[in-house]
Amino acid sequence: MFVAVVTSVAILTALTLGYGFSQKDGKIEQGGLLQMSSTPTGATVTIDGVKFGSQTPTKLVSQVGNYHVEMQKNGYHKWQKTVPIQAGNITWVAYPRLIPQTLTPKATVKYPATTASALPSGSAKRYAVLTSADRPVVSVAMLDREEVTTKEYELPVAAYTGVPDGQPSRFAISEWTGDEKHVLLQHTFGPNNTVEWLLFDLDRPEESININHALGISGAMSKLVFTEDNGREIYALIDGSVRILDLDSQTQSRPIVEDVVDFRLSGDKFVLFTKAPADGKQQVGYVKKDYKQPRIVKTVAHEGADIAQFDVGKYYDKYYFVISHGKEASLFSSGSLPNDSTSMLALKHVQTLALKQSIVDVNITDNGQFATAQDGVGFATFNLEIMKLTTAQLTHGSSSVPQKLKYLDGYMLWGVNDDKLRTYEFDGENQHDIMPIIPSLGATLSPSGKYLYGFAQVDADTVALTRVQLLDIAQ
């Protein structure tokens, strides 16, 4: 009995680890695990043309190889993809978002056709809408409830520079703070198109701040990025230098990196920067406010007007760097991200992402799994979970205008196809046209994932914040 129990436990353990008997050569081989789910759940699964015994969520332990997986649920389009099972590994296919076969766009809030800019908050609970470029009046739509409600806020006149009649004055929404109580407005005015930045306090409009005036900034401030939830600390690109603005003390730091053409924030207040081209080369690197000097990660060749793109992410115990140069982007890995400017940074080349035109954007997703490069007409994605490169062309319809896809969640992006919002999975598969869209006003999934929101033209005088339902109420 003891031997039987030990043998049974050993067999179960082996099966759990993916070991099985190969009928082909009569040997014990280690397979892997395919873990599957879908949104909504309850989809029927077919693997290599054979109906699987259970619905999503479910799993398959099988031999190593590529398997064609299909998921189908009544009322939804079929989802399908060829995915690998790797020895001793778990392949997660928990991301499929099934798209309803019938999509009926419904207007939730109507706005004038003069609506100039709009932006969802980071949590997608709010949507800020500037109803006219001429006036700093922001309507905020609440998306975290079944019935969308709105509230209107007007920036006090004292918070921005007034101009004489007949001179240009334009406002645009730039960014939300993390606490969703403030929005950043860009104000362009006067004959020289002077730019000033305004922190609009939605709860207390009278406490809104003209950042340029409060900190005495006279230089050209071309980009601002919040670091704290309440927007009191801001990283800004001023006359080619990145500085830290402290709104509480109304001070600005010394330049933490100079000769910069673009930057973004990553992780624990790392500034990822691209330096201005010099002598046919361009440098990318990172810096923190306590560094004595910036850290250069790579120097790449520079030709024409293309600017090198740079991003950093972490997947499990490794850091990954993606750097574009012309029509290619290189992906590197490192076992560490030195938290200073002098320690050794050992980079190992992982993959080259090549496209047909000059790359306009690179990105590593927040979960660290995907490195993506875009050139405006297509994109390449490297999946770090299964170490697989895919490329896809964008579906433009009758338009040939280059576009930059944006992520709706960690696995799905959206673009435009003949004035309709079109979704793509991270590898370009399972594409769907969803609804009419005004792309400049953005799109977002509701916090629950039940609705997809965007703006559509109603008539010559009206646009509407419109939504389609992706999930049943019970899901």
C-alpha cells in the first residue's frame, strides 16, 4: 500500500509538472500548461479543431508544441490564435476580450461641435471635456456609474493671461493628476503663440495655479509630467533641460539633465530622456534627482529628423530597455537597474524589432510583458513571456494618414479605420471595428470593462460621448 501511495503521488506530481507518455517514441516527456480564460467567461474552447471538455476558465496540460485555440460564446465573435505550450512552463491565455456580434452605439452626453479636447483619467472613472478651445470650461463626465452624469467647472480669469480682442487664445487639456482632482491645461495665446501651463483645481477652482507665474518661469516649457497623486511635484522640459517643479514651495530645481528633446517618467521617478542629436548621433539614458550626472544607456546613429525613442520596464527579475534608431528598435535586458550614475550596467541584446518606416514610438507595457514599436502604418511586438516576435500592419481604410495606436488595457490597443474605432490585440490579431470615433478626443474602457467610450459626430452642431456595451450586466 505504501508503494502504491508513493507511486500515485509521483504520477500526480509528474502530471502537474507537465510530464506525460509520448506515443510517438515511447518516452516520458515534459510538457507544459496552457491556462485559459476570457472576458466574459463561459466560452466554449476548441483546440486544434477538437472541442475541449470545459468552458473558460480552464486549463490544458499537454506536450510541447503550437496549438490553435478558439473561444466561442453565443452572441460574441469567435476568438482564435495559435499559442505555444513550452516544456515546464505555463502559457497564460487569460486576456481574450470577446467582442459582441451586435454593437449599438448610444450617446450618453451631448456636447457642442466646438469641443476641442478631451481626456479620460488614469482610472477611467472620469472623462474631462473642453467644450471650446476659446474658454477654459471643463465638463467632467463620471464613468464609474451606470448612468453617466456631468459637472461643469470654469477656470477663474485670474488664473490665466488675458489677451486683447482679436488676438488668439486657445486652451487644451493635457493631463490628469493621479487623485483625479486636477487637470493640467495648456494655454497658447498672443501673436507669438506664447504657452503657459495651468493646474486647474476642480474641487476649488479659485485655488488653481498658473505654473509659469507661480514659479517665475519665462523659458519655453514644452512638456510637463506629474509625479505625485495630487500634482504638487512636476517634471518639466524647460528650454531643453528637465527640471523638477515643487508647487508647494514654488521652486524649481537645477537641471537634472540638459540638451533634451523628449522625456518620460518610469518607475520610482526615473526620468528616461532622449538627448538632442549631435554629430550624427543621439544618446538615450536615465536620471534621478539625486544623481550627480545623468546615466547614458546607449548612443545610436541619427539621420534626418527622426528622434530616438526609449522606454524601460521590468518583467519578473529582469529589466528591459527598448531603444529605436531609424526603422529598427533594439530590445536589451539587464539583471539590474543601477540606482546611481556610475555602477556598471550590463546590457544583453534580446531582439530587434524592424519596421518599414521610421519608428515614431516605443513602449514597454505597465505589466512588463510586451515591448512594442510603431511606425505609423504598422507595429511590432515582442512577447517576453513566450519570447515571440510578431508584426502587423494597421488597417487604415481609405485613409493613408499615419497613426499611433494606444492601449485600452494591457493587451488591447485601438486605432482608426475609416472613422471607426478599431481594436487590435497586442500581436495584431483578432481585430474588430467597434463604433464611429473622433480620434482626437480619445477613447477608454469603463472601470468595469462593461462599456467602451469614445466621441462621435451627431450632426453639424453636436458631438456625443458615446458608448457600446461589451459585457452583459451579469458578467
